[in-house]
Amino acid sequence: MPTVNTYVQGLRERYHPRSIPDFDPKNGNENAKFLFVLEAPGPMAMETGVVSYDNPDQTARNFRDQLYEASILRKDIAIWNLVPWYVGDEDRRQIRPVERDEVAAGIGHLLELLLLLPKLQCVVLVGGIARKAHLALSSATSARILTSHHSSARAMTAARYAENVAIFKNLQAKT
């Protein structure tokens, strides 16, 4: 069976020279019960080379803390982006909004990714852009589909933080 690493390599071959980070090898990935789908890789994912809650930015810290509070284990997760390539400036300081055609392409790639996650029980669409995949996912998988707020410092409030933790606890309680 192909792995998430071969999936990423295939994306890199199709979209060369776009920059696409790897899955975090510390996560469950192919053994994941929960797939968290964010928007697009940020500058820190490009710097570290992985989509990870260990990346040195506030978005990653918020997300990691929320998962920890909800008792979600690292071995049970995969973290990916709807648009898997970097959409920011050349200096890799800031991403731009994703475009409609990038979202459409990302949805197609996300559907391919589902085939590599045989233990998947739930997909969590993190933020408004990721939510655009909801309809396509609901037709392609029997896994539950939940949504949560984006964990960026700009989007995160105390109420949204608490709501994300509650959503993630619910996810854990249903498995």
C-alpha cells in the first residue's frame, strides 16, 4: 500500500517547483484515526519541512495545546492541508489567500489521501477554507466529518479555543 510519503512525493512531481512539506513522522499518519485538515502550509512548515504542531509558531502551539487538553494522542492523528503547497511570498514570511482553483485541486488530492488512511474514523476541517471540502468528503468517506476554528492567533479567541477543545474531546469520546 502506498504511504503518505509516496503521496507527498507524487504531489511534488506533479507540482514541481511548488514547495510541499512532509507529514510529521511523529504522528500516526497511515495509522491515524483522526485527520485534521488545515488551509495551506505556513512559513514555519516550509522552514521545518513538515506540517506539524511542533512548528515554532502560535498557530501550531494553539493547535497542540487544544489537542493535548482534549487528550488526543499523537499516534492517532495525521495533520494535512487542503492546499498542500506553499502559497506565500518568496521570502516565506506570509501566506496569501488560497485561490478557487487551488481549493478545487486540493479537494481532489484530499480524496486521494483518504485511500491511504484505512483506520480513519473522523476528519476535522480546521477553519473556513478547509470547510470547503465538506461536501466532497461526505460523498467519499464514511468517516465522521467535524469542523473547528482555525488555531491562528488572529482567529483564536478564548471562546473559540474552548470550543475547539470541546470538539476534539467529542471526537475522542466517539471512538
